[in-house]
Amino acid sequence: MKKMMLNHYGTVDVMKIVEADIPKPAANQIVIKTVAIGVNDPDIVIRSHGPAPTMPKDLFPPLPHSLGQDFSGVITAVGSDVTRFKIGDHVAGFSLMNTYMAYILADEADNIAVVPKNLDLVPLGGLYLGLATAWAATIRDGQLKEGQKVLIHGGAGGVGSKAVQLAKNVGAYVIATGSANQRDYMESLGADEIIDYQTQDFTQLVSEVDLVVNLTGPKTLDKSYQVVKKGGRITTVNAVPDQEKVTQLGISAHYTMGFISLEEWEYAIKLYEQGKLDIRVDKIYPFELEGIQQAHLDFQTESNIGKKIIVFKE
């Protein structure tokens, strides 16, 4: 089988396609023929610079290693002790630094859900990581409730688009930031107000929100403290909050990592099946070296609306 590997970090040229044997499952493992994988910010960061300082050290992948987190596929082999899956099941889920390959070896206990066979596996290949991060930031750590007001920075991206939809599903009033060309998309997701971050200052337009979900970095986080009402919350996925400032303001803040339970993941699949969670596929790329490289370059340089997906040949 073909898989992408890194021997060191740097530009897209460090990615190489190598040949490997199709894995065989141990007693508690499954083998999945990969259909699609999502392109995510951690792929770009790790390929460029190695693991981020905020990544738990026990999750650091030693070189050489692959990339990738979310995926979809079809189970082709199961271990003798596996009871949750069977050959032929369509699945989607998470496998850390282990999806840029034609066949994925996973443990039965991993965050992998069986999905109905009538669902298109291509968009599902890019659902998990954005959904998990959005769920953690909005529902778990954000504790968002019906009737509350939330400001979501970066509402059109892979995480932000899920956060907007999850917030609307719980009955919150949603303010989302993005660029002018992302307005229609964020409105289609249900955002009640849109702020163009390129021409508008959100601190002059927003105040007394119950929750800020920061998906756009430390500068935005620094400005966001002032728009949260006392007793409110901030969740941030790519910048560490200033706990001294948080205490002074009488608010709470959490650095959020996108880990969710299997039950939460299965619930998200049901939301998607019911049409309550949309996955917009921005671009599709073939699982070939040039295709993977182009997906990374586009992710780095374009205004991302929805997901970039890498697909595998039949």
C-alpha cells in the first residue's frame, strides 16, 4: 500500500510517498481501507515545524511518521476478539498521525463510529477533528446553553463552521467573524450576526457575551477578554489564556483540545444523518504526492471555507 511519511520537518517537499505492506490486525484491532481524509491545521503545523509546544508530550510522534487525524473508510479485516465492527462496515473517526495511508490499522476501542452505508464517505472523512474541537470548545468547555450569546472567531473554517452549527442546535444567539467572501456561508450555517474582521473591529460591535470561542490566534484572544460579561467564558484552541487577567475580570477561560468521547462522536454522526450538521467540502485532492502537497499549500494560502479533503482511489 501507499502511505505518506516524514523523515524531517519543513516545506511540502519533506513529504514522501512510500510503499508498505497492508497491516494485519491483532486480536483487538481492525484494518480500514481509507476512502477520504481531512486536511487540518495540525497537519500543516507538524509538517512544517514538528509538534506544537501545547501538544501533550506523550502524543509526540517520533520521526519518521505520517500525518492525519480524521478519516472515513471501509473495514477490510477484524481481529479475533473484535465485537464492535465487522468486515464491510463503513466507518469514520480519528487515528492520530495515522491516516495519510491507504489502509489504517486501529484499535477497536478508538474513536471510530459505524456510519450508515447511505451516507457519502467523502465529506465524512473530514468531519471528526473539526467537530471534536468545536464540540469541546462550544459544548464541553464552553458550556453553551439555550438563549445565551456566543462570539465565534473564524466561523467559516473547518472548526468554526461546526461551532456555529452546534451553537445553533442548542438554541444560542451566534455572532461569527470571518472575511467578506465568507459571509453567505456563515449565514447559511445559521449565524445571526456576521462581523468582517478585515474591516470591522469586533470590540466596538460586541459586548456582554456569555462565551467567546477563539479559533484565530493570540491577538484575537487578547482583544476578546473585554467583550465577555462577568461570569462568562472564553475557550481557545490555539492560544493559551492569561489566567491572571481572567481572574481580574471575573470570567473563566480554557485552553481547549479536541478530544471527545465515542458517545459524543456517535451523536454527531446522528446530527449529520438528520441534516442538522453540514459538512461543506471546499476542494478534493487525490492521494498522490502532488495532490497532498497542493492540499497543504492551498490550506496555508487560501481563505478556507469548509473542508479540504484528500480522497483515495477505489
